[in-house]
Amino acid sequence: MDLRDTPEEAAFRAELRAWLEENLPGSLRGHRGGAARFDEPEMRAWSRALYDAGYAGLTWPKEYGGGSAPYTHQAIFLEEIARAEAPPHIGVIGLGMAGPTIMAHGSEAQKQRHLAPILSAEEIWCQGFSEPGAGSDLAGVRTTARLDGDHFVVDGQKVWSSFAHIADWCILVTRSDPESSRHAGLTYLIVDMHAPGVEVRPLRQITGEAEFNEIFFTGVEVPAENVLGEIGEGWQVAMTTLLHERGTLGFALQAALEVQIRKLVALAQDRGADALQRDRIAHEWSELQALRFTNARSLSQLVKTGIPGPEGSIAKLVWSEANQRVTKLALELLGPDAPLADGNAPYGGYWQYQQLRSRGNTIEAGTSEILRNIVAERVLGLPKSR
Amino acid sequence: MDFTFTPEQEELREQARAFLADHPEASWSELAELGWTGVSIAEDQGGAGLTFIEEAVIFEELGRAAHHGPYFSTIALTLPALPDDLRAEVAAGEASWTLALGPLVSDLDTAERVAIIGGDGIYELEGAQRDILDTTDESRPLGVLRGGEPGRRLADSGVLEEIRRRALVALALESCGVARRALEYAIEYAGQREQFGKRIGIYQAISHPLADAFTKAELSRSLSLWAAWCVSVDDEQAPVAAAAAKAYACEAAVAVCETSIQVHGGIGFTWEHVLHRLYKRALWNDSFLASGTQLRAEIAGALLDGQVPEAQQAPVSVTQGG
């Protein structure tokens, strides 16, 4: 047990920190407003710069344009970009979900076609999983894919899709066997978002902005070779995607929370905090450290044995609730200024925005209820509720 | 960065868990025979020359077993104050100690010798009368000392800071062991007990609180092991890490025990079930030395008024803009 960076990790961190200092445009610093708040050309250029410097897809194999680096480098990368308040690579869905799924289930041709443009930010991906009638219960998807000769015809509606308004490709879970139900008869497709019949409508959310979208598919033709995995095996492929969505996220979430708590401390120093508020600040700081070292434990286990420890499954659950508490505490510290917004509020409305945005944290990427089911059933081994 | 135990440390844990399951009332000399009392004592004083990490493993297991004995008071509270010859006696199992940090002294029923703080030094107290008091946790009574004379000067009182950190972390680790055991009982029970024709673990009213209890237990363990590592290498974050671990893990263990009792229903409320012993140990640990509220006040002081050293010397951003 040694919780310090190894000399090699310290060198990587120092080099990355210097690179960020040199290359992060001032206009992007502190820009953590989510998918709807950025300037697309600027974000693409930033992502390209990350790619050119070798920081995109650090753990991906070299043959697909990645760095073949250890997981610890990815963890350090996520920590450092959060500490520098640099935005992530624009290809959030491609890097975190589509890419790993293609690597696990894709044909060689699919890997050659799709992986490199994800890293270089030439192509952006979105996710078509949830539907109006299939949220937490993904097995209820009704978007259909009918095989017609050498292509599928896709009809249906997807929802809560970040980046869909600028995406080139979509990872889409469809029902290909109309006679099937639940987990059987699903097929996982790679869909060209520029194909005729694809329509994207922004969804305005609680913050007033539109980070998510609805996607409508009307008679969209998808070549049969765009199946990922096997026809009818879409559920298994989708589980790989969700494993990655929840699995590789821990360090990014921890680093984001670290930035929040640093800002919370600065806010308390600036505006003052009473004894009860100080108690809560100390509690949130403690829980952040607990989350950080829980991720470290899980990562160490992963590096040593290839299997992440069970403690890793709680990162998103802990982070989402902590972020909600922290942002509400910040509003409390703002006192009578708390109801103000945007330019009329202190600090440009940062906390008002963060507090509203945080409400989604316990819903997106697996609701807290679903995550508790997963912990109860898969980690604790309690009897299955469904 | 490596946050795993060595195979030898894992082996020590397995040995400790198995031994304490078979010998819940193990005596001080039995613990010494296993080498536990001399873990961090130098080899030329008869110890194993290891670190606080190995002691951390033992604290966690002793907590899990709600062990009754002077290990906490000797190893966490007194050892840093002992000169070499007295350390050798501890390693050999010939002596156990406690340190009077206040009027209520821990493990006074089992510790053979007593140290006290006087002025700028720590001394052995000789010839004192001991009154053992009733405590809700019968496995860890408190006592008061009457009379007696200061004897040998053991150490400068400068060592008290280290002692406090070790004690805070030891209690945190004990509570991690307590929480884990209480959770295991609840998981086992929820997987067997049937009501309304189903095993109760199926109901989310049961399973979600248990998922939260698991979460609290794991967060506690991460904090406590981090704090133990900080103590073992004398990291500059050791004071805040120890405070955070004690506050968080000791409160969490109380909450996890309460969840476990609730999941057990009436059985969990009986004297017959072992849960109440774990619960009482959790409560004892939470109240000894400093409460969570006091420790968080210290942490807030360091965060807001002082300086908390950063592990990786990250640049601190004071910008507030979004």
C-alpha cells in the first residue's frame, strides 16, 4: 500500500499539468456547463488538441489510435482535467460508451471504421437507449428494426440523448423480433444520424437549456452490416455499454466533486458560514475523500486482478447525492441572494445553475433506485426483486 | 499508487479473523503468541518491525469480534510513549498498558499498567486504586484512578499528537470491522427470513437501506485505510485524515448497526442476538476521544481558516465563475 504517485505516474501527471497550463484556452477554463453550453467548433478544436497530444483514449489499444496506457493514467488524466477545470473531450459518448462496446463486440471492419474518428473528434456519437416507455426498464424498448433484404428499417422514438443534436452516429437498441418481449429479440445497431428519416428535437430541461434530445426514427434504412454483435443479442451488447457508462466514470465524478467542494470552501470563506454550516462543509469534504479513496481502492484492485472491486459500484450513487447536497448548501451560504440567477446572481449564477442541474444527477445514467437494486442484488447477493 | 494489501497482510487478516472467531475471549498473552502485540515494535526489541498498516488490519478484526482486551489502549494509546525496554515487554506479552487521557480511562479492567500525562511528560502511575465502572458496552469498561504516584518518566508529551492520531484511526478501523459484521448478519437474515410469502431481502424497503449501509461501510473503510496509511508514513494530511476517518466511520458504524437491528426486527432487539454487542461497541467508539461534531469542527477549521495540505499539490482555483 502506497497512496502516492509512483515516479512514473508523477512524471505523467507533471507533464499533463504543464500541457494543460500551456494549451487550455482561457475561454474554456471553468466551462463545466454540460453538453448544451459549449461552442461546438471550439470544443472540437480542444478535443482535437487532446487527441494530438495523445490524451484521448489513453487506455485504448495502440492499434485503434489509443495510448495502451494503464488505467492509472486515465484516472490521473480525469483528475487533472477536472482540477484545471478543463472541459472533457467532446466525444463523451463515443469514448466512454460506443468505443468500448465496439471494441468488445464489433467486427474488425467496424473497429477500423469507427474507433479512430471518435478519438480525433471527427465524428461524434450519441446514445439511443431510453424511450418514453422504457426508462429504467430498458427491456421495454419498442423502437423496431425490421430486416428487409440487406438493411433494417428502423421506426420509433428515443429520448434523453445527449449530443444527438451534433452527433454523426448513434448506438441504438431496437426490437428486431416483433414477436419477442423483454430481453430477447433486441438488436444493437450503429445508425448514421445523417440518414433520411432521423429527426432530432431538443428537450428543454429544468435549467432552461437543452442538453438532451428526443430522436425520432421514421423508416430509417440501416445497412445490415451495422449490427453490433449478433441479431437478437442486443441486450448483452447493451449491458457492455452500461457497464462502461457506470464503470469508467468514478474518477471523473470524484474530480468534479473535488472542484465543487473547493469552490464551496472558497464561497464559505468569502461569505461566511455558521457552526452548523461548517459542520456540513467538513462532512462533505470527508465524504469526498472517502469517495476518492474508494475509487483508488477499486482501481488498484482492477490493475492488480483485472476485476474492479465491488466498492466501485457505489461511486455514482455517492457522487450524485453528494453533489445535490453540496450545491444546496452553497445556495444556503448565498442566503438572500440565492433566488437570483445568471448575471444578477453572485459569481454569475454558478451555484443556482449547478443546484438545478444536480437534480438530474440521481436520474441520468442509472437512477439511484436502479443503482441500489444493483448493489443489493449483485454485490450483496440479496434475492432479486424482479 | 497502490491501494492493495500485500499477500502477507491479507494472510494476517485471514489468520486474525479465523482465530478471533474461534477464540472470542483470547487473552493478552494469546495475542502476544500470535505476534500481534509486537507488530510495529522493532525486531531487536522482539517485535516484527512492521507498520501501522498491519496494526490496522488487527484493529479492524478486533472490532469485528468486539474483542474484550487492552489491545486498543496498549497499541494505539500507549505504545508511542514507551521506551525500548518496555516495548520489548509489550512485544513479549509480559505487559499491557493504558493511558489516562481524561478522568475515564479505557481498558482499565484488563490493562496491567497505567500511564498518565503530567506537565510536559508522560509517566507511569504507580500504586493507584482502580474503580471499574459499568458501561453499556460490557466488553470495554471504563475506569477511574484514585491516588498513586508518578513513577518512571516514559516520554515527552510531544508524542501525544501521534497518540491521538493513532487512537482516532484505531477507533475508526474498529468501527469498520463492527459495521461490516453487522451488515453481514443483516444480509444473511434478509436472504432467509420470509414474510408475506417472500424472503424479505426482495422488498426494496429492506434492500435499499442495506445498499446504503454497504455504501457507508465501504466509504468508511476507504477513509480509515487512507488515514492509517497517512499515520504509517507520517503524511502531512494525517491530522485531517484521522479526524475525518474517526468522525465518519464511527458514526457510520452506529447507523449500519441500527439498519441491521431494524432489518432483523424483534430478534435484533433481543439480548440473545449478538447485534446489540456490536451496536454498543459502535456507540462506545463514536463517543470516545472526540465526537463527530468536534472532529468536523477541527476539519472545518483546517479547511476554512487554515491550510489543508493537498495530496498532489494541485493548483487551487479560487475562481467562482461558471
